[in-house]
Amino acid sequence: MPEVRIGFRLADLPELGVFSFVSTSWELAAELPALAAALEVAVVLALGVLRCELVEFITRSGLAVSYRRPVVEVDRTQVLAQDAVRLAA
């Protein structure tokens, strides 16, 4: 099982210090190379968004499943979702 640790500051309140986000999501672990590449491209300050997407589905046996999938995006220019957190890496 992966253990992804991401350190970040809040873009609007950087003086609060560094926060840590920990996830065991396989999907987030698979996205790490792209995230690392996006952060390497940023010259000075990389702005991004951390959000937890709701995923819902029903299994073949009829069991309703729902969970939150962590998503990290760098240099997002769209309007932020209400539950998103702006990050500065």
C-alpha cells in the first residue's frame, strides 16, 4: 500500500507554516510523477489546488460504495471548487 506525503503552505496564509497531507491512494501515487514534473517547471512559487473528489458507484452485487479521492493540481487557472484548498509549494 502506498503512503504519499505532500508538504504544502496555504497560498492565502503562508505564515501558518507547512502542513502535511498523507494519503494511501493508489491513484494519487500514480499521479506523483506528473505532479513532480509540474513542480520542477515552476521557477519560483508553484500554486496549486488540493481537493477531495467524491466518487460514488454501485457494485454488480448492488452495494453502494462512496469514497473521497484526493486530487492535487498545479497551476490551476479555473475557478476553485468550494471545498478546494489553494496551495503554495
